[in-house]
Amino acid sequence: MSCLDCAGIGAQVAAVGICGQCGAAVCAVHSEVSQQFLSCTKPVSRTVVTEPPVRRLLCGTCAAAYRAHTACCPQSASTIRTS
């Protein structure tokens, strides 16, 4: 499988993974590894964040959108609700 971003510029570079947001194949140059915390809701609507965070691979486009969302809504940007 080849990197989608590299294919867009006419290169054929092997992908190292798949974007966790959009599903695009990405190479090491066009990917970013970040962390994200899982959370669940406990009684009395209390959100509990668990440790350790999960590793998340994103393409450059999704990583940029994620950073923009973090700037806008920092309280919810790094948490995935699981229940």
C-alpha cells in the first residue's frame, strides 16, 4: 500500500500505517503519532479519564484539523468517550 499524500505529488512511497481518523494510508513523513485519553461516564454524570493514553496515528490533514479543534475546545480535544 502506498501513501496517499505521496501519490498526490507523483511519488510512490510505502505506507507505514493508516490514519485513525480518515483511514488514508500514510508514510512516515506524512503521519503524526499523538496520544489520546479514553474516558467513561460514572454515576452522577462524572467523566473519568483512564491512564495510560492510547497511541493514535493521524495523517497531516487530520492532525492539522485536530490541532485546530484543540485550540478551539481544549477541554474535550484529547479525550475519547467509550461509554
